[in-house]
Amino acid sequence: MEILLPKKTTYEHELETSLEIVRNAGALALQFFSRPTPMEEKSDSSPVTIADRECEKLICQSLLERFPEDGILGEEGAIVPSRSGRRWLIDPIDGTRDFVRRNSFWSVQLALQIQERVVLGIIYCPCMNEFLHAVDGQGCFWNGTKVAASDVSSLEKSILMVSGFKVAWESWPAEAVRRLTQDCWTVRCYGGCYDVILLARGKTDIWLSGRGMEWDYAPVQVIARECGARFLTKEGNDRIDTGHCLAFAPGLEREIREIMKIPEST
């Protein structure tokens, strides 16, 4: 499928190159997906497979060839110091639990960060051939079509997605999480990467995540910003290294800040 790119973006070369890289990584992941893939557990009890490691290796090699001055941080251990002030964040397979259970809701994720700001983010779901990408100041695109967060403005009309109830209750105030699930119209859970795609397309309204790393949240920061959604931590900032986040349609900000006790950023 041909992905239509916005014209003359500031990061045009980076976008074209990274879309090609994640497409290649997705093709490699699908080769493993089509046959039994043994799973191991990492020290934090999260799963990992040879597909995760081989996809990260492919992405790292491709980035080093194209952007030799840039740094790299990958979920499966890739660390390359930056000489340019830029770094790429890699999640070779976001949703490994779904991958090993042969569910379709997993993705290849890649993002480019400059200082604290993520300027490019991609989520690619190979099983469904869906690309979501965003570039700083250029908008958010799903399979080449520009998308935007929903215009829902009340919780009672909102679809909430939660990435792991157990960790959400541990990271956010438990009573606030309970109230959010109670006050929203309904709750759906597809898996973090696909939840974000639905949020960016305006199909759902809130994504609550209780545990994640920088490579999990890097694409979400720029995607939320460019589709018009909000991306916040419980401290009220948009950092990707706090281990939790909340993304939601802009019309819900007042209610969500009140319920989740999120202060205005300082």
C-alpha cells in the first residue's frame, strides 16, 4: 500500500526513511508471526521473542546507515550515544503479548526526539496494514489521510480505553480510575498501540496507561499533539519518561483534570 506523505515537511527525509524502515521491520515480524515463536520473560516479567530482537536489530542497522550521527534507544537493549542532539526511540514490537497469542493488535513503533520534544512518530500495525504517523507542526495521518481527535466534550459520551487496569490503579489514584470508568459511556481495550490509533482517528476519546517506557510513549506524544488531543502525566506535563500517561480528546480536559487531579503544568 502506498502511503501518501504531506508535502514538503520539515522532516521529509526522516519521515520517508523511517516509514520505509518500519515497513521492512513489519515484514520481518510477520515472518515470525506466521510460525510458532518461543517466548522468554525479561527481568520485569514482560515477554520478549526472537522477533522483537531481530526487528530491533534491523531497525538499528538501518538508522545507523541513514543517520550515523543520531542516537538510538531501543526496548531490547539498543543504546547508541547521540552526536547530533537527536535520538531515535524504537519499540520493535509493541504488544508482544498479543504477538505471541497471535492477535493482530501489535505494532512496530519508531520516533525521533530532539531534546524533550518528539518531532516524528510512527505506529505501524503489519497485520492490518495500518500506518499512523505524525510530524511536528504537520499534522497526524492514518494511511495517508489526515485525522483528528474527536469533538466529544463530556465523559458520559466518551469511550475510554485502558492499557492494563492493574498498573493503572497502581500509577494513578485508584478512586480516580474507578470514577473514570464509571462516568464514561463505555470501556474498550484493544492494546496500547491500536488504542492510540483509534484515539487519533476520533473513534475513541480517552487512553489511560499505567505503565510504559520512553519508547512506548514517544510516538504518542507527537501523535496526540498533531491530532489535537492532549497528552499528560499526573504531574501535568507531557514528559515521556514518567512511566505513565493519559491522552484524550481536547473537549474533555476540564473534567479529566478534575477527576484525575492533574495540575496545570508549571
